[in-house]
Amino acid sequence: MLNFSVGPVMMEQETLRIGSEQIPYFRTEQFSETMIENEVLLKKLTHATEASRVIFLTGSGTAAMEAAVINIFNENDKLLVVNGGSFGARFKEICDVHGLSAEELHLNFGETLKSEHLEKYDRKGFTGFLLNVHETSTGILYDMNLVKEFCERNQLILVADAISSFLADPYDMSEYGVNATILSSQKALALPPGMSFVLLDEKAQERVLQNKVKSLYFNFKNYLADGLRGQTPYTPAVGVLLQLRERLLAIEHVGTDKTIEKVAYIAQDFRTRMKQLPLELAPGSSFSNAITPLRPTGEITADRICNYLRDDYQIYVCPNGGSLSKVLFRVGHIGAITIDDNRKLIEAFLDMQKKGLL
Ligand SMILES: *Cc1c(COP(=O)(O)O)cnc(C)c1O
């Protein structure tokens, strides 16, 4: 099996080995030490400020998106949400469910965020800004310097979902002026799904402490307090957190720059090789290294390509949902995949072409 999806992704041998072990009891000094180490390393790899804290939430990335929004904002806020695809739309949905005032900055398919888009929202009374650094449904990577300037100019609290860009594209929480960064275990961290992480800078922590949250499980106040001694209020995905420490140490050892370079190299290799195929890059100009969004140019629809790859070659790529399901699919470049794996994928495409299936 080869998995070129965007999560869960292929895992390293050492991650798999740790995953095969028994799960220890976690209310122990030893586990607390692991968690404190996880916090230090996550802060370091995201370039968070010294005073930042990490919330370790057991739940998928969406749980962290929702929890971050309800802990940081309330009904007095006016939020601007960048909606360039299904993950941007999810932020808006979260705001709507919780009765938070949120306006959408809608981008067309393949369109990137430009200063012209943002200027319209200057001095309009917004207090918060929500975006996905990489809109995983289209592959578009947003310009964080542009976002930073806009948020500084308007004094907005900036919440960035960096789930699919972290470790695939450069990310610097301090440099981008991000107040809260959302991460998840199953993307480029290449861990099993189940854990998500919210990094809060001082300003975001202040908001969390002052806010009233109508949730028990997702109330960050308890996580902040228990986190001081390396614990979480409720049983976390202990096994994933043990795997996390090993991964973070390994990434720190290699360096984030080199880790990102490897993803960029795998992506570039694939994008060069695919030129021989009846597939074209989806519209857009600023793509993340994490995925390549592709449009079939022949008769066959995107969803059928994904099905053939899965059924005939045991290769997973990512179909798109909704209105894009027939016209777009995505090949991921994150996780433990190699140039040789790219070669196998291209061979499968060529074989499909030979059989008249592409
Ligand atoms: C994967 C992803 C998520 C999280 O999705 P879950 O299925 O809830 O883990 C959130 N935002 C982005 C940009 C993603 O790529």
C-alpha cells in the first residue's frame, strides 16, 4: 500500500515501532516530562514566542479549530474569515454554529489572497482574523506577510490553521504575528490521527483566561492549568503523544529547514514527472509543497482515477469533495514517502494510460 493522501500519511518505521508498544498509564512524572518536552519542541519548531503555551487536545484538527475559536472569541467579536475552499468554509461554519459574528472573504477556486481583497476590510471594526495557511482543498498557500500587515494595521487577533502547511512550507509564528496556531498529528507530522495542538501566544492566553466558554471538554483554561505540570485534564491519545516526542526530536535533529526542503523536493520531483501524463496542474500560482492539485485532461473523471489507483494499484491519492469531485484530485507529498514512491505512482498512471483508463 502506498498512501499519497494528505492525512493520515505514511509513517516512519520508528513511529510504527512505538505504536506497536503497550500504552503506559499517564498520570506519572515520566509522562509529564514527555509532555513538557513536547511543548518545548512544538514551540521551537513553529518559532512561537517564549511565553507561548501549547494546548494538547485529543480530537482531530477540526476539534482544535472549533476549540480555538470558542476559547479566544465571544459574541463581542467581529471576525473575518478567509474562505478559499472547504477548510475556510469550515471556520465560517464553526462561527455560525456558535453564534459568532463572522464575515467571509470569499476567494474563487485557485485564487490567492491579495492586498486588494484585504483593503476592503480595513477599519471596519473587525477584531479577529481566521485563515488556513494552506487551503488544503485547492493547494493554495496564502502570503502570511500580507496577512500579518493587515492584522497589525487593524489590531486583529490572528488565528492560523497551519495543519497542512506545518513542516511542508516555512512557518514562523512570531514573524507572522500569529496569536494562535492550530496543528494536527496526521499531516506532515506523520503520526496517527487523534491529536491536535493549539499554540497560544500571550495575547491569546489572556483572551482564553478572560473568556467564558460553554464547553467542558474544550475549555482551554483547564488545559493551560494542567499543562503547567505536563498533564491534560482528560485522558489524551497517550500513544500518539509518545510518538510525537520521538518525531519532534528527529525533526529538531534534522532541522525544520531540511525537513521542509525534503517535502519541496518530493513535490518538485512529482510535478516534473507528471508532465508526461494527461493531467494538468489546477489553477493557481502559489502552491503549498504539501500537495499537488490535479485536473484530468482526458475523458475520465477525477474521482474514477482515485478509485482505479486504489483498487488496481493499492495507491491512495486524495479525491476532492462536493462540486470539485469530478474535476480535481490531489497528490500529497508529506509523510514517509520517497522519490522511488513517486516513480511507482507515475508508473501506475502510465499503466492506466496504456489500458485506456487515463
Ligand atoms: C486536515 C486539515 C484539517 C483537519 O481536518 P480533520 O479531519 O478534522 O483532522 C483542518 N484544516 C486543514 C487546512 C487541513 O488540511
